Amino acid sequence: MTEATKIKVFVSPLVRSQLEMDVVDYGLRGMGELCNRIIGHFQDFKPIAEATDSSIIDKNCPPLQFSLHKKNHTFADYAESAHMKLATLCRHYFEEYVNLPRGKRECFLQQELLRKIQEAIDTKKNMILNYRDAFLQASPCFIAFSPSWIRAYLVVCEDPSKSKEPFHALRLSQLMGTVLRESIAFHTTSFVLSQQAELFKEHFDPFLCYGKEVSVRLNEAGIQLLRLAVTNRPKFDPAKVQDDIYRFECSEKLAQIYFPQFLENAEILSPPMLREWFQRHFQSASEQYKKKKV
């Protein structure tokens, strides 16, 4: 088996669309990389019961075509010993992969990285993380999933002496590599930080909103929009709404993503720095519209 070995696999439209979505969402170089990474961990899936009858395969869907990496020689050897076609086995493992919740698929593709992260968590050490092509020194706290297990996150804590908000939730698929450090994990150096990490774990959301509050005054149009704009909508208690002022369990980062769509129908009241952020950005946008039309 050489690196130039070509494989053509017919899969269902559903399997193909899910694989294509993962290639884009996880920032992979192409379908070949994803297919080889799945095959590289074929032993983690249940073995195939029997060869699939090629006559029932939907060949109206374009086949997946990729080169089998040389490092996947174990998979090729297994296929040969089991007297099965490579394409038949690939189809089986691709279907097994797609049947996993998306967050679990994200973890599946990052297995080697997760082992290093878990070592740092167990030994309470800091790490240097390559995240979105930038290096971040932080202590890994825990792995968590978004609602419905769609995405996987690593919650980390930066040096609290250098950051006002030391905790961050990082997309697992955007982590490219790690280096273990001998320094003690930042979030274990004080009771407050360790307790905060536990609270974020217990009440996880990707924006780490627990314990944070944003006050917003909504007009009638804003109240209507709040009912309709459900994506990333922060939590609030309707019983605590007074004089059209809503108190959301919301981080500043989430507020900066969610509330700009309200325009003049929402007024950020607190925290003060967030109010200033909206004032500055809306003023900048207003200046753009004052310019003469080209």
C-alpha cells in the first residue's frame, strides 16, 4: 500500500453532506484529510458485520475520491486480512462517524490533542495552545458541549494578573497544537478561580454567561424582536422585567454579538464599559452614513 493508492467510495447523500459540512466547519484542508483522519481511528468503531451489497448502494450521489495516506497502512492491512474491499470498509466507517453527535465528531478528530489536554487537566498544569494561528498560554479546565451536542469546547483560564476576564471557551476544532508547561494551572492558584471554573462547568454555555448580567431597555419593537431572535438569545427572567428593563444573564461578548441587530430598539444600560462599546460603534456606523453617497 502506497500513499498514491486511490479510493472511490459511494455513500448516501446524507453522509456526503455531513462530511462536506465538517470539512468546512472544522477548517480541514479537504475531503481527503477528513476521510483519512476517520480511517486512522477505524478501530474505535464497531467492526463491520458483513460486506455491503453493492447493488443497493445509491450511485446517483457522486462518489468520494481520495488518496489513502501511507500512515494508514494498518487499515489497509486489516482490509486485506478480512478479505474486504477498502471502499466497503470506508463506507461503513464513514457512516459510523456521521452517526455520532457533531460535538462527538469534533472530539473524535482531535483525539491525540485531547489526550495531551487531559494530561494537563489531570496534572494541573498550564499549556501553550495554538488557537486560530495565535499562541495562548492558559490552563485547560474542562471539555464541554453546546446544546444538542453540536459543538465541543475547551474552557481555559489565562493568567488572571494579565486579563480581566481570564476564562474563555475555545472551539476544539480550532486548536492546532499544544505544549505542556511545568507551571501550576492558573485556575488552581486561588479558591475564587477554582470555584469559578466549577460554576462554569456546572452551568456551561459557550459564552460563559453564568454570574454575569447585562441590563437593557427595550421599546415595543425591541420586545417583539426579542421574541423572534432566538439564536444566541441570552437567558432572562420575565418576572424580573421592570419598566421595559430586562436583566439578561449575559457576557459582554454575547451582548456584542446578539444586541446590534436591535439597533435603536434596545438601549444597553449596564455594565458601563459595554454601554460605551455600543455607543462608540453605533456612532462610527452613523458617521459612515453621513458621508456622501458614491
